[in-house]
Amino acid sequence: MFYQEHPFAQFIRILGKGRKGSRGLTLDEAKTAFGMILNNEITPEQLGAFLMLMRVKEETPEEVAGAVLAVRGYLPIPENVVKVDLDWSSYAGKKRQLPWFILTTLILAESGVTVFMHGASGHTNNRVYTKYILNNLGLEPCTSLQQACEQMKTRRFAYLDIEHMCPRLHHIIELRPFLGLRSPVHTIARMINPFHAPYAMQGIFHPGYQPTHQQAAMLLNQPHLAVIKGDGGEIERNPDVECLVQSVHNGEMSDEIWPPMFKRRHVKDEEMNPQRLGQLWRGEIEDEYASAAVIGTLAITLKMMGKAATQQDAEILATQMWNSRAKDKYGAAA
């Protein structure tokens, strides 16, 4: 019996045709392939083969950019959306320290920067995810792009989980326990920037992916972006170690080293009590590591956004912003 080849088979063949015959997808091929994935025009077997073949060779900037374009065309973006200044992804979760970077984004929102944060939750055991932390600051995660827009209009900050932003990508991320490996979607989701914010912060765990984000941003014509090896893979500067910031600014790439903020390393947070985020914001506790993580992450963001010319100026401004925060703004857990 003759079976006609499935249209998606060509993309699996491109990726898997042996050591000498295989290659990466072009931007247009990746856009078409991920469009078929998003529209559920493939079989589960094809999805698993495609994801793992791409994972083995590691996704290229062209593949990431093409996939991001497919996702952007698929998302139901509301009309008359609020102007978003900064796109911030949160897909890794934290396991050694609490997600102090959330306080960084709230400082930015208080200063007039509209921040859209998107992420995933629960795909890896023993990690603390942003979605489940927000209520400790009197905030709630959104459940739609429309709600995110409304929340950004009122408080200049919104968090939306990938489960609600793009259920199809959420399904793929949730395959990790079955496949045993992260998929390219972890990289792609970070880069979505659905509201086309001119500034974007990216956090990765494996340093080898930093140039991929940088180059994909160039292909996507992202005006300004900074990517760091953040603590746990989140966008959070670890103040105990030096931090390589790889940036894109108006079509040019650059690298910059930020030195450690402390001479000694701090120990792992064994308690990981999420209530401490609100307590730190309100000034009820002191924690030099946490405050430095907030200020250090804020400094990198401010310099990326052109609000400070040098590292020193950025850290001075970040410290001032942190010290002058409205401590009564974010109440106890809801």
C-alpha cells in the first residue's frame, strides 16, 4: 500500500539525515515547521522526533527566530494594547535562592517602566516558580493576554504563565519529564516578547546559549536586549560571582563583564520561605545577598535601557531606587 509522505516529514528529514546529510532549519523553514506544530497539524510521534533531533544538535539562532515569529503570529494579541517597555521571561524557577528578581521588576514598574513578565511553572521538581510567589506580594498571575494588558495599565506590571499565553507551547514544556530533556521550546518561549517591547532581559543557565539569544535577537530586529547566566537560569544577577552580560543595541552586539559584588560567597538558602520577599520589600528583614541581587539585577537592566552610562552609575542609581521604594506598596500575602 502506498502512503503519501506527511508534509511535516521534510523537516524531520532535514534535521535527522545523518551526520553528513543533516543541517539546521532556515528561518523560514523553522517558522513553517513551528506553525504546523502550533496548529496541531502533526502527529505526537513527529513532535517527539522533531524536538529531540533539534535538541541533540542544539537550536540555532535562525531556528529560534523562525519559531518566535510563528508563535507571535499565532497568539491572540488584544487590540489597543498597552505600550510595554520591558519584556522579562521567567521559565527556569529557583532552587538555591528565592526569586529576588521579582522585586527588581516591581522597582522598575514603580519608576514608570511597564513590565510584562511571562514564564512557566512546575515542569521541574524542587524549584520555586514565579507564578506561586506573587501572592506573597499581594499580586496575582494573569490568565489571559487581555487581563495582562489591563493589569499593566493599572500597575505597570503583569505576569502571565505560558499555560494561558500559549497552551500548545505549555504542553510541549510539560513533556520534559517524559522526554528526559529540555526541548528547544525553553529557549523559544523566552524570546517571544509578544508585545514587541523595545527592551528585553533574558536569563539562561547554560552559558553556551547566550550567543544564541543574542543572535536570534538580531534576526528578530530586537532593538535592545541583555542576556545573562542568571542564578538558577532566571534573570537574576548572582552578586557572589562575576556576570557576563551579552547585549544587543540597535543591530550591534557587545559583551561586558560585571564584577562580583562580594568578596565571599553566601550559602544556599535552605528555608526558601517565599514570605521573605514581601518582608524584604517592606523593610521588615535585612538580607545582604537578597538586596544585592535586587540592586545588581536592576543595575544591569538600567544600563541596558540606557538609563545609566556606566556600571558604577547604574549601581548607584539602582541603590537609590531600592532605598527609596514605597515600602507600603506591596502588602502581606493575599
